[in-house]
Amino acid sequence: MTKKPFRPDVDAPVYKGPYVPYDIIKEGAIAVLVVFILTAALALVFSSPDEKAVTIKTWSNADAVDFAQTAGDELAGTSAVANYGAPYNNNGTSQHWGFLSPEKWIGVRIQINTTNDFVIDPLSAQPAQPALSAALSQWKSASSATQTAWDDAFNKAEPNLTYSNGKVNIPTKAAGPIPVLLNYETQMARSGALDQALVTQAGFYTTNFTKPLLFVSDGTYFAGLAEKQHLSGSQWGMMNETGQYPGQAWLWLYTFWYQIHPYSTSASADFLVWGTMMILTALMVLVPFIPGLRSIPRKIKIYRIIWREHYAAKL
Amino acid sequence: MSTDIERQWTSRIRHSVVDKLPPDKLLPDTQPAYVASWIYVFGVTTMAALGVIILTGIILALDGPQWWHSSTLGHFVNSMHLWSVEIFFFAMVVHLWGKFSMAAWRGGRSLTWVTGAVTFMASILAGFTGYVSQTNFDSQWIATQAKDGINSTGGGAFFNVLNLGQMLMLHIVLLPIAAVALTGIHVVMVRMKGVVPPFEDATTEVSA
């Protein structure tokens, strides 16, 4: 038999001390009972949050101007989603660190064309109406240069867009069919038809809400509601939930990085945060194999509190 | 005849299992005297909370993902589901820090640590997919915020947090199976190797 030197952070001494009675089944049963009662008590006292989901109908009725402006941006291709990049389209700058850019490498796999998916296709599925049909026909038959000229005119007039008497008013005559299209789009949204049109593009049965969620997230109304509920990125974002609930508190470290430099000011903040968390996660999982890191517990000596009775008995 | 029986796959597997995990190790009636701290409670608390999570999750699944919005009983069960998750993560994090402080990977227990850490990761994913499957404002907001992080890794192309169907199936089928299986492996490893003994000041030698 060969002997190896004892490595205190890898090897464990052979225990030759006393054993005490231990009823593992009883311990498990008591734990389940206590946790069940505690859970039921917390549920009774604190309940759980359930703010209704935002629909395009509620959004467009609550803030028709924000909706019409957002729809105009989707049509013109100037919205955040229209310029997102992978996995939705090729219009944005992919997040990267040096040459590392997996987002770009994998490319577009959930194709989103905001002009067609959010505006033109839903309007085209509407029952034929002369003004709408004419506007759609004008848009579809125009050259891309003409469409761009209309988009530019809309973008200039957009800050002064108003909504009154059930009508979207865009103070420009150079935006071609865009005012008509946005009026019908807003009508459709306020009736609830646009919610349905965005989810049923893939057929009758669907559980995929990618398109309406992306559309809603482009408006300021949705972010405003989140801000009031202390859910924005600068408020430790997605680890929170509505109301005074703990949320996903275990994500604190992930959310923490977004609050500090260089992450908070980087255009590739998400990639940097994920990269950092992946490295930290790997370190945590592999700590038994990493010299230095695995010595920390022995050096900080918290174990002496945990096993204080054992050490006291040895004195 | 008996030699033939001993060569059977069934016999070999049974012998191997019983050798590595005899009944008195699987269900012990004594334990070392050093296992005397409140920190040891958090492992079993985590498992108990997992049990309540699964029980309440099964009840929530019976009538579909939106039942709890319109039913008082459903909302209560959802609240229990939420709070059992909070207890689960609280207990698991304390358990993790406790085991780190004890360097619980010592004495051939490295894989016990690794399975525990991986279980923690799988649980975070299970919790996250639950949050984005609530079909309310929270799920909308969390999903639209989280997509940017996942998309930046390229993972969003395959793990679409805006796709309720995908998230819900992961949350109620694949990830619970992963969490329970990993927990089971972790617990079996703990029972096989026993609870890590305290650090001793005197230099000790171990046999290779």
C-alpha cells in the first residue's frame, strides 16, 4: 500500500469518533410538514402577484399616440425590433467581445420583418375596404426609394402625431399611404383584432407570442408600466416582480453587473454579463478542482462555527 | 447453476448497487456526532420545498396554464407554488454556502458538489421558465427583458423566451425531470460517501 501526503482541501480525515441516533425518515417527514405549513401560511398572508397582461388592445386604447407612433416605426423599419439583428433580422449590430459574437455566428432563426409582420400582413388580412385596399396597393407597388421617402416624411412628422375623434393625425402630406395605413392599424388594434392577427399568422392553434410581445415591447407604454412597478433595468430589472414580492432574488448577481461599469455603458452589455456569469458559474461548479479557490473555506474558518461542538469536545 | 445466476446482469447490478449503497447507508439510523448544526437542516428543507413545488405544480397543471387567473383556489395554489419556490431557493443557497464553508467536496466527494451545483443551475432555469409562463404582466416583462441576454449568447435562436409553448413545456416537463433526477443523484452520492468530516489541525495521511 502506498502512502500519499494528506491534502487538506482534497482529502478528508477518517472519522473515528462517536455516532448518535438519527431517524432520517422522521427528519424528512417533519421537514415536508413544516415547509408545507409555512408555504400555506405565506400564501394565505401574502398571496402572489397577478397583474393582467398588456394587450395591444389595452395599449392602443390607453395611449393611441404611442401605439400609432410605434406602428409607424415598425412600418418604416426604424423601431428597436426592426434594427435588432440576430436572431430576428440582419439589420442590427450584433453584441460581441473581441471576435466573439455567437449571436452573429448563429444568425437569423426567428425571422421578423416588422413592416410586413406587424403592419402590412395584418392589414392585408382585413376585409376589403376601398381606402385601405388603395393604401395597401400604393405601398406594395411603390419602389423602395419611394417607401423610404414616405418613411422619412413620417419620421419628421411623428413627434407631432395626435389622436382625436377616433383618428390618427399626422401633420404631413408627404408620407404617401402611411397616414391611412396607421389609421386602419390603430382601429384594428383598438378593436382587439390586431392581437389575434399577430398570433394566428402561424395558423389556428398557437402558443407562440413572439410577435405581439416584440411589438408591445417597442412602445413606451409597456416600459412605462414596468417603470411604475420598479421593474426597469436600472431598478434591478427582471429579478423583481410586480408588487412587494421577493421575485427571483437568486438572480441578484446577474442583475448586479448591469448596474456597474463597464457593463452599464457597453453596447454589448448583455453578452459581457452572460460571459461573466458563465465564467463564475464554471468556477462554482469546478471549485473542488481549482487550487487556491478550494482552500478558501479552510482559510476563512467559518467551519469552526459550524463544527464548534465537535472542536469543543476535542479540547 | 448458482454460478450462472451470479453471472446474470441482474445479479451483477444488484451486487454492485448493494455493495456501493447498502441499506444501512441508504437509510441510516445513526450519524457521526459532528453532524450537529442547524446548517444541516437546509439540505432536507430544500428537498421538502421541492416536494411542495412539484405537488402544487401538478395541481396547477391539471386545469391548464390560465386556470389560476380566474379561480380563487387556483390563485392560492399558485401562491403556494411561488412561496415554495422562494423557500426552495433560500434553503438551497444557504445549503450551498454551508457546504462551501465545510469544503464538502473533500474525501472523494467532488462529484457530489458538482451535481449539487448543476442542480442549482437547473433550478434557476426551471424557476425562470416558470416566471415567463405565468401569462400575466410579469411574464411579459421578464420575457422581453431576458430575451436580450439570451439572444446575445446565440441561445435565443433555440431557446425563445417569447414562445410560451416552449417555455411552458420546459417548465412543466423537461426541467422538473432534470431537477428531480439531479437531486436524486446528489442525495444518493451523499448517502454513499456520508457527510464530510470536519477539518482536523493535525496532518493526517490517507491510503491511496
